[in-house]
Amino acid sequence: MSKVAFITGISGQDGSYLADLLLSKGYSVHGIIRRSSSFNTARLEHHIQNPEVYNKTFFLHYGDLSDYNSIYNIFEKTNPDEVYNLGAQSHVKVSFDMPVYTGQIDGIGTLHMLEATKEHQYRLGKQIRYYQASSSEMYGKVQEVPQTENTKFYPRSPYGCAKVYGHHLTINYRESYDLHASCGILFNHESPRRGETFVTRKITRAIGRIYQGLQKNLVLGNMDALRDWGYAGDYVEAMWLMLQQDTPDDYVVATGNMISVREFCEKAFSYAGLKNYEQYVVTDERYFRPAEVDQLLGNPEKAKRQLGWKPKVDIDGLVRMMVDHDMELARKEFMIKHMTPTKQHNHSKYEIHHS
Ligand code: NAP
Ligand code: GDD
């Protein structure tokens, strides 16, 4: 019998990579999607379009972390062995604009997931393993460098505060109800599937579009912030490894290296062949945060030692992967923008229209 996994946040960056990983390991994968007025499953299209997988080993259910009933029903329908709680309002800047909502989803939503896990574990008499997406944002104004599992938290945003609540709740459920519940304290991780409003992807998307003449400038906020950036594909492996351990625990997942937003720009623009990134980048107060996390640097020694995990993609590999992807995406965007249906040909044919 294949194992059954239930993923919240499956339509997001990490959820989509985790679904790829678990399907490749023979799992049946169930995920929550939210009802929206337009499609929100672009990162899952390769599974949705695959008749060997869709509704055979890969299933999507409507639900929302704010709606306990929908969560409970999905547990009942799917009877999961492993639960990965990745769903969140995950944008730090947006959490200042929507603090209550962020608390409801990232904090109380986590409580809904833990309650449903506890209820089903008791009801079914089988162990359910639970993963909580904790965040390096919990360290906020960092109290030591590098940060380990024992570093004191000092969150600097409503998002960070909600994640601290979810983190401590998960530990509390582990200790109170003997749940196999683990927290991954993941440092920033990126990929070609990263949301376009997070800084790395915003930069690589802009590079492709500037190169194609589709935009002139890149408008950023604080370019001095330092982050420990890794590759999302590597980080979902760490999530899975945590749930394969005999004992649940908490782990920092990071590369152990950090660079600034400015240095990321330098690397990415120069890899794309656009010298002097400064001529394209402007800063605007609009993208600064009421309170900033100046630096994050993780120490992943425990994950390396206990899980046997290590990152495969370094910062230069990550930059290359993202820039290559977004150069190609912008090239396609350029083609579509400059193509007009031709009168001479069949209307389904297009030609480049240089004006
Ligand atoms: P993401 O791309 O923003 O994806 C977030 C996911 O959560 C999406 O599938 C989103 O659905 C879903 N979601 C949002 N609100 C929801 C709600 N009310 N009910 C149910 N689902 C909801 O984020 P990510 O980068 O994959 O991150 C995954 C998790 O790891 C998040 O919890 C994030 O906070 C945490 N984390 C991320 C990083 C990182 O660097 N990426 C680092 C540490 C921790 P829609 O597609 O419908 O919006
Ligand atoms: N988003 C964004 N947009 N950030 C900018 C910009 C901009 O135009 N300009 C500068 N920055 C700076 C931010 O101020 C921050 O210091 C840094 O770039 C990284 O911002 P994000 O990419 O938005 O990521 P984050 O570090 O705030 O949060 C991400 O990582 C956390 C883990 O540390 C998110 O994925 C969180 O969900 C995650 O928990």
C-alpha cells in the first residue's frame, strides 16, 4: 500500500516541489486548493494534465486553513499517513497590511491542522506524522549569528509572530499528545517557481523583461538586507526526511552562507550579460517594511548530522537556474506581445511584428 500524504499550500512554490518529490516516491498525494475566480494551479499543471496521475495518485480538494470543517473533512476522506502544513499568507510585507488575516491563517490555521491531526490520530488509532513550515523569519532581529535551533526568537513582523505561535503550538502538541510533529525552520529558498513578488524572483523576472525591452527599471526596497538563500527543490527533501525519523524534532534548514539583495542583483544581472546593474535599479520607500530583518544566516549542522541532508544547489547555481528560466519566459512574452495574426496565413499562425 502506498503512503498517503496531505499537503496544505500545494499550489505554492514548496507544495508543488513536495508533490513532485512524494509522487516520485510512490505516495498518493492530496492537496488543498482555494476556490478562486481564476486558475491558481499553474505550478501543478504537469500533474493535472497527466492522466496517469491526476485523480489516480494526485488529488486536489477545495478547502481553506481558516475553515476547520473543510480541513476535518479532507482528513476524513483521505486518511493521511503524513501531513505537511505549508499553507500560509507567506509574504512578510503583506503581513503588515493584513496582520489579522495573517494571524488567522498562519497561526489559527496551524491550530486547525494540529487539532485535526490529533483528532484523527485518536479516532483511527494510527500514527499521523506532521510537518510544520516554520520560518527563519522567527529570528527577526537576530540574537546570535549564525542561528541554530536554540537561538532565541525575536520576530519583526505579524508574519514572524504568527509563525512563532504556530511553531510553539506544534511543539506543544508533540509534547502534550505524543504527536509525531516536526518543525522545519527553513531559511529563504527560491526557484523558478518562486512567487514573483519575492525579491529574488522579482529581480530575475525584471532581468528577463529588461533584456527583451519589456520594462526599463527594477524598483526595489532595502538592498542591504542579507539572506541565506537556498533552492526550494533541496529544501522539500529535508521536510520529507524529518517525517522519516523515528523521533520528531525541529531542524534549521539553510545553506550556511548569506549575501545581500544588492549582491544577488549584481550576480543575476551580470550572469544575464547586463553589466552595471545600478543603471537599471531604483529604490522606492514603498517596498521598505515598517520593521526590517537585517540579516539571516542559518547553521544547518543538525539537519546534516541527523537527517543526512545537505543542499545541492549553491547561490550561483540558483542564480543561473532562475535567470535562465526567466530569460526564456520573457523571450516568450516578447514573442506573444509582438505577434499579430497575419492576413496572408491561416489565423492560427502568427508572425513576429517589429514596429
Ligand atoms: P507560497 O508560494 O506563497 O505558497 C503558499 C501556499 O499557501 C499557496 O498554495 C497558497 O494558496 C496557500 N494558502 C494561502 N492562504 C491559504 C489559506 N487561507 N488556506 C489554504 N491555503 C492557503 O509559499 P512557499 O514559499 O511555498 O512557502 C511554503 C510555506 O513555507 C509557507 O508556510 C511559508 O510561510 C513557509 N516558509 C517559506 C520559506 C521560503 O523561503 N519560501 C521559508 C520559510 C518558511 P494560493 O496558491 O491559493 O495562494
Ligand atoms: N519582496 C521584496 N520586494 N523584498 C524586497 C524588495 C522588494 O522589492 N526590495 C528589497 N527587499 C528585501 C526585503 O526587505 C527583505 O529584507 C529581503 O529583500 C527579502 O524579502 P522577500 O524576498 O520578500 O523575503 P522575506 O525574507 O521577507 O521572506 C521570505 O523568507 C522567509 C524566511 O526567512 C518568505 O518566503 C517568507 O514566507 C519566509 O518565511
